[in-house]
Amino acid sequence: MRGRIAAITMAVLLVIYLGFVVNYAFVLIGTGVGVAIAMGIALLVLPLIAAWLLYREIAFVLRGERLVRVMGAAGELPVDDLPRLPSGRADSAAADAQFPAYKAAVEQHPDSWRAWLLLGLAYDASGDRSRARWATREAIKLERSAG
């Protein structure tokens, strides 16, 4: 829950910042000076890119959470009984032991979003965030194309 509050706070702060940038862009454009107009136009493009990236991240999180809820409601999520480090994080060595089973499931059922999501959860438990996001994106893509 703390992570969600932090993400929402950061998103709100980014939107406020983007509002100031857009306002400043119009001020620059309104000066009538060539260089200032060019800078103002550039400042209008950057918030569009940031807004698109923010939308993608929020959509990724919401879609991933929805898939986890679907699997949880069906009782298909693995039990989180991994040993914990003093920090509370899962022991990555123990999490790594899950990989062969989840990789085999993905190889046997490459079109199963459930298999990809479980692989993503295993990567996340081991601390490999980039592969966790990749596998979760595959799960989201497969679920969206199936349904």
C-alpha cells in the first residue's frame, strides 16, 4: 500500500510539474522572439512524451494487478513461503529455485498468460525487476489478445 501511495504522489507531482512547463512554454511562445518560440515549442513536446510514459506505466501496473487478482481469485497463485532476509525481502537464492518450473511452464504453454505471469512473479521475488516486467508485459499482451 505504501508503494501505491508513493506512486500516486509522484504521478500527481509530475502532472503539476508538467502543468508549469506547459505554462512556461506558452510564455516563451508569446514573447515573439524566434529562439524563445523554438524553446517554447520544445517545452510543449516534452510534456507530451512524459504524459505518454506516465500513462504507459500506470496502465502496466493496473493491468498487471488485475491479472494477479484474477489468478488469486481462482486460487492459482503460488504460496509465498520463501525464506526472508532481515530486510523482509525474499531470499533471492530460494526464489531462483522456482525458475526451472516456471520456465518449463512457459516453454510448454507459450500462449498462456498465467504461465508468463507466474514467471514474472518469480523474477520479481528474486529481485530481477527488468525480467519481471518483461514477463509481466508478455502476460498482459497474451491476456489482451485472448480476451
